[in-house]
Amino acid sequence: MTVKKLSINYKTLEEFKQFREYGIQELSMLEDLQDNMIENDSESPFYGIYFGEKLVARMSLYRVQKELDKYFEPQQDYLELWKLEVLTAYQRKGFGKELVEFAKGFGLPIKTNPRIKSADFWNHLGFTSVNYDVNRDLGENPLVWYPKGVSAQARPQSSTSDLTDTTE
Amino acid sequence: MTVKKLSINYKTLEEFKQFREYGIQELSMLEDLQDNMIENDSESPFYGIYFGEKLVARMSLYRVQKELDKYFEPQQDYLELWKLEVLTAYQRKGFGKELVEFAKGFGLPIKTNPRIKSADFWNHLGFTSVNYDVNRDLGENPLVWYPKGVSAQARPQSSTSDLTDTTE
């Protein structure tokens, strides 16, 4: 099982169509490629695992800069992880775990906003819930992974919404 | 059909359990109430519609401050909308639309990150896709609603991930 950084090209983008979470991100990459806004084989934020010639698992990883970190103490660069997905026929064989362990290998804290009902998978890999803060988390249910020496950022107590009823 | 701002109390939190997207946000509100971190009947970011005595639809709304606006031109306060949900037995009766129209009534731009497969609903209400930007949008598929005189923020061309392989 080898995790590879995926290039943006027509073959990869065609393979992405097999994944349930194919959306605006993939469409945008396809348009940029068609419009020559990016070169064929430009680097993407995606990593994947091939089984033979077939892409069977993938995730997206992005390094968020220290200045924007609202999750970790000390404040630092961290990885946002999303679109972790394994094709149905290839699930429960360790592909998802392999991708997450690869992400951990960068030695940075990781934050993800997982789908509902995937809690067991993430807990098993050492991810924990944050203390929900409406100002920061809004509609997210963040899970985080702390490398050694990293902990949760101290937060002011969550305030309720400051939305005033301007319609009344 | 009247949209009401929901207070945080045991009755409301019990009703929230009937919604599919019950999660960390609701649990956090329950804990804060139990630990006396917030008062009974504190304001929540939730709005809802009652059918008789029963809460049948809800959404969460939060006013994001101008300084954090990465979506709208001119840069301004906008509303983040999430957890828009109508109980199954009450769907297709206009409750969802009523909530969104209520949100529009504040006169601010709105941003939401909808569930997959709800595109028709949002398009019908005048929401449109943003130009995906990995730096800003990460794992989101944002839809936005522009009031008169507001347009999309001009963005630098989306760059690919700057995550360097520190493991190599």
C-alpha cells in the first residue's frame, strides 16, 4: 500500500468521478485544466492509493498557516484533512487508515470535519472532539489529532450568537 | 408559519434530538446548561418553526464580522447559515423555504455549506456556487446569496496546496 501525491490530469479527474464526494473542488480543477489555467500534472491537494492501476482511496490535505490556527497550543501550522474516501468495494481493508497514518507522518496537528457516523474510525486513530465554539466552529463538528507536545488552544467561553433581529 | 428565535432550555434541547444533524453543537449547549455556564432561556443561534407545539424545522444563523469576510464585495458582515433541517414528516410544505426567506430578511449576504443533493432547493431560492478556492474553501462546497448591490469578492487565482513533503 503506497500513498501517492496525485497530479491534476484528465486521468485522475476521470477517476475522481467514482467517488461520492465529487464536487465543486474537482469541477474547478477540471475547468482550470481545460482553460489552461493550470498545467497538466500540476500538483493537487489530493493523495491517493492505487490498487493495481485503479485509484481506490483518496484524501485532500492542506497546510493551514500558523496565523490562522484557532485549534492548537502552541499556535502552529496544521493540516486540514478532507474528502477521505475509499471506494465501496475496497472498504475495510485498511486503505483509509493508511491515508490518515500518512497524514500523521508530517508531524503536524491535524483537523478534520468528518461525516456523521464515522466517529469510531476516527476515535480508533486517536482523533478527539474539540470543545465546540460557535464563533469558530459554526456548522462544523471538528475532530483533531494532537502530536506529542501539542494540546488544545485555550478558548474564551463560547458566547451565543450576536445576531440582532434587524427585521423587527 | 412563524419563525422564532429559539432559547436554550431543556425542552428545546430535547426537541433537537429529533433532528438528524444533532451533534457536538447541541451537546455543548446541553452541557453548558447543566453546568450553569449559561442560563436557562439564553439565546441560541437557532431559529425554528413550530407546528402546534412541535418544533418541525430549524436552522442556525451566525453573523460573521466584516473583517473575516472572504466571500462578498464590498467586504461586509454576512450570515453563515447551517443545520437547516425539516423533520421528515413535515418536508415539502415550505418550512425550509420560510426559514431561508427569514434569513434573507436581515438584508445581509448569506453563505451556507449545504449537504450534497440539496442543490435544487438552494438554486430555487437564488443561491449560487462560489468559484472554488482551495485556500479559502478547503472541504466546503459554499453556496451564497447576494442581496442587491453585493457581488463575489475578487480572488487571486486558486493556488495548489503548498504542503511540502517533510516526510521525504
